[in-house]
Amino acid sequence: MDAIICDISAWEYWRTPPALRDVEIPVDIASTKKPDGLGLKWLSEIPRLNIRPLDASIRERLLTDLKGVTKPVHIMLPESTRYSSDFIVAHRVPRDLPSSCVVDLGCNLGVLSPSYLLVKAPRKTDPIALALAMFEACGIYAVSPTNKRMAFAFDLLRREGGLKENGPLNPDVKICEYYDADGKRTSFLDSEGEQLPWSICLPSGKMTSNLWKRPPLTSLEQLTEFSATLQGKASNRTVSRALSLALDGSASPLESKIALFLTADMRFGGEGWPKPQLNQRINFDTAALKLAYQGHCIVDQLYPSTMGVVEVNGEGFHSDDLTFKKETGRTAALESMGYSVVSFTYDQVSDLEKYDSLIAQRAETLGLKLANRTASFLDRRNTLHEKLFPASR
């Protein structure tokens, strides 16, 4: 393989929904000035006659399967190659790069696997940022890149009926849970053995979003085993710390941040709560069915040892009366089965004063203990909180 997409470019590729990758943007529309086109200057300029083949290929693919990738694209090239251009940031291919860590994209172009990207993260990477990336890769959501090309592709699919039932943006089979009712990881396969498709998560009243549901890209078990194989004796402390903080099964960035904040070890500034099961199905019994509007529910965080449930209520929560009835009925049904249920909103956790005013009661309800509020712990807690919720500081 002549070239391998790496670094942040590879991460952007894996965050791009396949339905949007498949859209081809005509060059004339991409290069035409606004409002009739996208106004991409790097396409409107007349190319040199001696433009290199790799540059030409990348420029073309930035309008197809690489439309979620920011220009210039980070690419690994053979060690002996020296390369510099407006389209490519060149990196050397590691001599020990396993072929299994490269996914073939066709036409002599590959991309590093999500597992390799995460376990080979630079040592200077912040462990919290890396842990959040692991939450996403091991979870059932993706935050898609945003740029002019992505917006065009999405709008084109939307206008062609992509948001209709069973359209390319809104498949009839959607991913909702990570663990089944027995606590086992679901297969994420349909009845024909094919991987379940991506689906967009649209807040009430909105026609676009960069949050998508999709099958997990990897798992903590795979990352841990992969890290041990690749790192060998030269362990990466940053990766080890991130692995200790991350969890499988998250369904949104807010769920990831709250789970990390509650379960991180106290030396990192977390409450040190036991690791919960994220997005597990709970089937309602006969009595609970009378209270609920459905036969089962998916809980955001389940603490099996105490039968505690944490719900994370994000944007669009209780956007209509039916949703409100379902949610209140679900809580009553869970409580009738012996579960203790508490909830958090973004506002309650992003604001430390609000968080401090309710966390003791939440912990007591769940049967869990809070970290000892020493001065040194509060300093670590505040630092962790600032990394997770920087906009609120």
C-alpha cells in the first residue's frame, strides 16, 4: 500500500458516517463560489500540469470518501520518501506496523485502524482526552466532523428523502443498547448477519446533527490486549491511564463525561464509584409493565451491586408529553422492581456548585460513597472537571 491515512485524519475518517462517505460531490459544485457552490478555493485554482499523482488522488477523494477529513491530510509514506505539499502532511511508516492495523480503502490508499490510533497515541496526549476518545470508539455513538463538504452531502441526502423511515440517514433498525438483559454485549448484527447501519440522532425540532449511533469500532478488551502486544515492555503510561478511565457502551459525549467524572479513581479527581454497565437493557416484570409504556428499557448506567441506575438527560429530553409519560413511567417501573433511580443533566454536572448541592443525595440513593472532600482531592476534582466541561468554567 503506497499511502496510509494516520493521526487526526484517520480519526476523522472513522467518525464519518458511511452514508455521507458514499456521496460524490461534483467538482464544479465544490469549486463554484457561494451561494451557487461550496467555494473551495483549493479546487477552483487551476492545477499545475505536473501535479503529483498522490496529491491528485487525495484532492479527488476529499470530495468522496474523505469528505470528513480536514485538509491537509496526514498520511504515512515509505520511510525513504520525502514529501511536502498543500494536500498532505507526510509521516514515516513505522517499521513494526502490523499489516492487520491497516484497513484497505482501495487505489493504494489505507487508513490506520481505530485500535492502533488509540493505543499508539503520543505520550504527550492528555489521558482524559484519550479516555474520552476511547469512550467514543468503544461506545455506540460517533461525533461526525463538520465542514462544508459534510454539510453538502447531508443536505443532498436529506433532500432526497434520507430522513424518511428506512432512508440512508434513518434506518428502520436502530442501535439502542450495548448490553442485553443478561449483561452480555449485543452482536450489532441484523437478521442476515450484516453489521447494523449508522443512524443520525436528531434533537426534537431540528433537521441536522453531528451525533450518530453506530456499532462500536473496538472494545476495551481489544484495546487492552492490543496495547500489551504493541507496547511490549515499553509501556505507555498515558495509554494505561486512559484505559483505566474508559468504559464500553457509552451512547453520547455527555454520558461519557459523566461516567468518567463519577467512576474515575480519586487520584484523578473522580468519585471512585465502581464501573457500571452502560446502556444495558432491563426487561420489565408483570407488575412493572402496568407502569411503563414499553416492555423494556435501556438504562444509561447500571450499578448491579446496588441495583442503582443513573440516567443522563441530554438535549431534547422531555420534548413532548408522550416522551415525558414514557420516562416517568419507566422510572416508576424500575423502582417497582427494586432499582434506585437518579438522573443528571448537563447543567447539573457542568456547574460545580449545582453538582455539589445534589451529589450527596444522589450517592445515598444509589448506595454509593463519595470521595473524601480533602483540599487535595478538590483540587484534582476541579482540574478534572475543567477538562471535561471547559465551556462552563
